[in-house]
Amino acid sequence: MRITLAQAMGTCFGVQDAIDLALQPEFRDKLTVVGQLVHNPQTMERLRENGVRVIERDQIDSIATEAVMVTAHGASDATKQMLRDRGLTVYDATCPLVIRLHKLARFLEREGWFPVVVGEADHVEVRGVIGNLKFAAVVHDETDLPALAGHSRIGIVSQTTNRLEKVQKLVEAIRALPWVESVRFIDTICQPVKDRQGAINVLLGQDIDLGLVIGGRNSANTRKLRDLILDRGIEAHHFERAADLDPAWFVGKQHVGITAGTSTPQDVIAEVHRAVQVIAAGQTAGSASLPG
Ligand code: SF4
């Protein structure tokens, strides 16, 4: 069984910078992170081991530190101000590419377009963007389009982790709405995500028959990487760690491709890679010892 690692995978610079900031020694036992800093359980465990408190947004009343961190996914200005108004020092780890998305959404609004964010309405990144706009709509799929009724000039941005083809399809569907006169689309999908999606296409071009996608269960970009493989009719599994590997996935497989989402640490990828190598070696030994 061949094993090929994707050329681009794992932690992106935005997530890494946020982790590095949270792990600075001076923050030990003095920092609260609001929401998952990254959608990865192993990294969240490491943060907790380093004395970083992680709470959900509805637990803001329980913050017991003076310093609080906004995650790489960002937050609205109103949320940051609300934290400052409580006397907290806010450390902002918003990824520069999420800041770019915020700026472009506001630009479209300023220029008189009705802003539409293609993404998941309940995702923290999307909530942050919407929170900075007076009026806006979130479109996840075509069933959301009737909500755009009455808006003839529509400006579109995307959640940073989307698949470009999906967003382009929705842009075309919006253009075709009978009441829409003009559409301006600004591509805000981030380059590290595009690199990871492109690397999957390379794997698919190499005829993998099994895709292993490593990342947190709640990681949107990891789910999309798995879907890219499934959409091509290839078996793919999204899991969090080497212990999740199921030997049954590998039965009869010739070529395994491994990739990982933008919040998956390199040591977790290396651990999975080693475990798959052991499974592959076991298969070879097993077939070598078959009688006849
Ligand atoms: S996935 Fe993209 S936008 Fe999100 S943190 Fe990473 S680099 Fe930034």
C-alpha cells in the first residue's frame, strides 16, 4: 500500500500565530480565551495544560483573568468593546486574512452593495463579520436565496474556509435572481485553505483510493477537505488522532492520501503517518505470508 502526504496541509500561519500568542509564558494562568482558539482538541488540551482558560461566549460572565483573547476567527467590534467595557485587556489574535474579510465586507456596504456572506451562519468567523455590518445576509446554500428578495445590488464575500467552486456556483445563482441588477463578488477564501484544497486535487490526480483527513470534528475547513475527496467518489475519513484509525478502512486499498485541516498540528499528522506506515507494513507482511 502506497502512502502519499499532501503537499500542503496542517496548521496555517493564522492559527499558529494565535497559539504562539496564547502560549507566551507571561500569560500562564492569566489569560482567558473566548471560544475555541483553534478547532483542534489536542491544541486545546495543550493550552489548558499551560494554564490558559478556555470558555464559550455564553460564559463571559465567568471570566476570572484580566486578559482575554479573541481567537484567529475574529469577533465583531461590538464584542471586543463589550469585553473592554468589563475592564478586560483584550489581546486580538484575529488572523490577518479574517481582518481582510471584515474590511472588504464593510467596503461593499459603504459602496452601497447589500452585503452577503457565503458561509455558515452560526460559525464564529461569520458571526464576527455580520456583527460589524448594519444589514447583511448569510447564504449557505440555494435555499437561503429567497431572503435576498428586494436587494438589487448585492456584494458578496465568503467565509475564509469555503470551497471556491461552491461559492462561485452561489454567486452565479444570485446573479440569476430576477430582482438582482448587479453583483460584485470579492474572493475572500484564504490562500492557505486554497493551497490545502489544491493539494487534495493533486492527490486525487495520483489515483488515491482512500483519503485520510485529520482535524477536529468541529473544524469546518477539515470537513470541506473530506468532502472534496468524497465528491470524487473516493472513500474518505475525517478523524482527530491516530487512535481513531480503523484497520477496516485499509482492507484492499492500494494508495492512501493523507491531509489535514488548517488547525491540525504537525505532530498529530506525524503520529497518524507513522500509524498508517505500521498498518501498511502489516498488510505487506500479511500478504507475504499468505500460502501459495
Ligand atoms: S484558515 Fe486562513 S483565515 Fe483562517 S486562520 Fe488560517 S490563514 Fe487565517
